[in-house]
Amino acid sequence: MTYGVSAEASRKRINLDKLLLDTVKIITKHPPQTLTYSKLSRFLKVPRSTLYYYFGKDVYNLINEAARFAMKKFTVLDKLQDYRSYSTWKEYQIARLYRGIELIQKNPWAPRMFFRYRDDQSSIGTTIRKAEKEYLYFMREVWMYFHKGKAPNEENEMLAASLKLGYLWGISVGVAPLLSNRPNANALTGYDKLNKKVATLIEEFLSD
């Protein structure tokens, strides 16, 4: 079914970001191994021919791409490159914590996706762990930039990342509902003290 237009026309008009986002939402509710193109086509309201066109015959091509999309959003990898515009590592981290809150306010599925499938032994788990490694590698680069080439404490690196993840998870179940009725990002200024404290704790982990 092509909803009144040809498959070719629907391919041209499709919003890939929205499709991937909708797929992520489905994955958080349905185990990936139970999903087929037929089911996804039904859930997404997108013709199977269009899904085949973009992702090939293997449904895991779509599922894994959705996982990559989710991790890119969750780790804010698409906005990490601006670290040189900040004067200190802590200032940069505080800004990223605000971005994390804003992200989860808009996409509460992000931490659920990570925690549910991070240790999954399927390709979706592999995709998430790969994105996690890319994130840690880049954050190591950022740390060294602000600390005259000195590497962070590798032993505590995962602990520092876990601290931040735990904070974002708490935001997703506690803060996000409180923010949902607030009209703009200025409302986030009330979290200054908390963000600064978390950034300080992360810095202490990495400095030991």
C-alpha cells in the first residue's frame, strides 16, 4: 500500500530522521528480534518497498541505523565539535549537561534505549557499544585539549561516564516531566547548581 502515491514518490518525500526516530520508539517497546519489515511498515505507516529502498532486504539494517541515530542523539555526538569555543573543560561539560536535559525533554526514549540494549548480544547492542566507544574516545580528546595533552584517568573514565548517564537517567524519569510544561530553555537555569556539581564530580573522577 502506498497511500495514494507511487513508491518512488514516497521515497522522495520521506523524512529519514523522523522514520529513524519512530523506529527507535518502536524498539523501546518491542524486542528487535520480533520485528519484521511487515510489522515495521505497519507501525511506521511506510510502504515496505520504501523501507527496502533505503535499508535493503535485511530488517536489521534499519534497526541498527535507528540505534546509531539514537546514540548520536543521546551522546550529542553531532554537537561535540564545538568544544574549542569554551574556555574550560568544566564550562563545556556544563553546557553539554544542559543539552542533555533538553534532549531528554524532547526525546525521553534516549536513555531507555541505551540502558535496555547496551549489553544486548545482538547487532543492536554492538551498534550501541560502538557508539559508546566513539563517545569516550572523543571525550578523551576533549579532556586532553583542556589539560595540556594530559590523558584522563582511564580507570575512572567509565565511572565518570556512568555518573553522567545516571544523572541523565534521573532527568528522564524525574526532571523531564517537570519541564514538559515550561515554554523555553530559560526554565533550565534553575538547574545551574546541580549541573555544576555533576560536572565537578566528573572532573574529580578523571583527575584522580
